[in-house]
Amino acid sequence: MAVKIRLARAGRKKRPFYRIVVADERFARDGRFIEKVGTYNPLTDPAKVVVEKERVIHWLGQGAQVTPTVKSLLQKEGVAVS
């Protein structure tokens, strides 16, 4: 089971809002996930990112892979992602 930290889209049409989730890569983008570890709202100025740093670090320690978009968001929030 490959676990990824990725974005899951929420919100209505033309008003995106994203959850940062830990999910099995086989599940649908907006489908089942293991744990919600943050949110990302690109519509605010500046974009608002909320991350539970302890949980992200926990999942990285468990071997979770990070998608490129989430990696850039985490780096901006000060979470060390290699």
C-alpha cells in the first residue's frame, strides 16, 4: 500500500478549496482518505495554508510520499520535506 500526502478538492464549482490528506494512492482524488492533515484555500490573498505539522512529520516518518504541489506548500509553511 503506497501512501501519499496530496490535495483533495472540495468546494463548489469555480470556488476551489483543498484538503491536505493522507491517502492510499489507489483511491480516487476526492474519495477515501486515511487522515486530514491540513487545508489550502487559494482564493484568499495571500493563499491560506493550515497544516498540522506534527501529523505530517509522523506520516513522513512512516514512509508517505508527498506530491509536488503539497511539497511546495509544506516548504512554504516551514515543514522540512526531503
